[in-house]
Amino acid sequence: QDTPATDSAAVVNEGSSYRFEIIEAPEKTFGYDVYKNDAMFIHQPHIPGMPGVRGFDREDQAKKAAELMIDKMKNGVVPPTLSEEEIAAILKN
């Protein structure tokens, strides 16, 4: 499902542009898509590294995860991953 522009962000880095969109996930949860140069690079409808297929309970949690993924990509971490500690910090807030 398309989301409003306010739920999307773009970052330009060394000739590449990155953006994300918050998506609706199963059970009224949230995930995200990350785009590199307008091509979908990551489709993440559930919490990465967690068992099951549940998404984030809140939209702002999905946004924090997507922003962290883009930061990692900008720093050359491809494919980017989120550690258990990073996920725990996102879920705690």
C-alpha cells in the first residue's frame, strides 16, 4: 500500500539515493521498504531477526529501523542487518 510522503524519507549519498516507506504488515503492525536509487532494495514486513512474522507495533518503531538500515547502507554495510541490541532499543522506546 502506498503511504503519504510524510512517511517517507530520502538520503543522497555518493551518487546513490536512499529512501524508505512505512508499510502495513499483518495483524495491524508496520514494516518498511528501503529503496536505493528508486529500486526496492529491502522489503521488511516483519521485525528483523525476531521469530515469527509480526511487524512493529508502532509506525515510529518501523521508521527508526528503516533509518538505521539506511545509515548502515550509507556507511557501506551491505546487506545491512540489525543486531539484537538495536532491535531491543527500538522496541523499548
